[in-house]
Amino acid sequence: MNPEAVLDIGREALYITMLLAGPLLLSALAVGLLIGVFQAATQIQEMTLSFIPKLIALVFALLLAGPWMLHVVVDYTRNLFAAIPGLIG
């Protein structure tokens, strides 16, 4: 196994990680931004106010993007397992 193969596997793993984290992080960012604007407009500075809406947004994001995320992980794992004989030799 050469260093280029290791770097390619690591690069692809980081790319898959970013793909999987994207929908969750973007939904939490959007909800946090909306709650922050609401808090600034109403001058309600309660730290726990943003926790529950973010949690609900993450649950909905997982419900919507979950099957796609699972498909991406399974495809990556299958491709990685299929490439093992070529990496050993």
C-alpha cells in the first residue's frame, strides 16, 4: 500500500464527512441565525431559547437527509471494501 493510496482514502473520507455533516450544520446554522435575529429584536437574551429549535431542526434534517446520508456511507464502504484487493498488492 503506497502513501498515495492512503492519502486518497483519507481525502475521500474527509469529503464524505463534509457531505454528511453539511445538511445538519446548515440547518442548525439557519435556525440559530433566525433565533439570534429574534433575540436581538426582542432583547430576550436567554441561552436555552435556541437549544430546542435547533434540536427540532436537526431531527427534521435527519429525517429528510437520513436516507441519502445512509446511501452515501454504504456506497463509500462498499467501494472501500471492493478496493482492498488492489490496495494490498
